[in-house]
Amino acid sequence: MWLWWVGNAALLLVVTPVVLLLANRVIRPAVEVRRYADDILEHGVLLTEQLEPVPALVDTREFVGAAKSLSVAYVGAVGPLL
């Protein structure tokens, strides 16, 4: 019977603190990773808000091409008048 008490004491005084120590070494980095992930999510959403005008660049490129061709035609027509 006394071996049962020694086993319980060893479990309580040795194994439990080791398990808690190892769990703490795993949980602390996991919490830190979660904080980093939340930070990335927050700033990623803010970044996507800043990228909303990017598709309008395609229209801008088309307008610049049209303006370029029209300006060349204008200069070609005004050139002989000067």
C-alpha cells in the first residue's frame, strides 16, 4: 500500500510539473502565433482597401492610348496650317 502512496506522490511532485512546463512551452508560442495571425489579417484587410483602384488602371491605359492616337492625328492636321 505504501508503494501506491509513493507512486501518487511521484506523480504529483514530478510528472505534473514536467507536463505543465512542457505544455507552457507549447502554448506560449501558439498564442504568439495567433497574435501575429490576427495582426496580419487586420493589416491585410487594410491593404485590400488600398488596392481597390488598381482595376481602374486598365481603363487608364486604354484612355491614354486613345488620347495618344487622337493627339497624333491633331498634330498631323494642325501641322500644315502652321
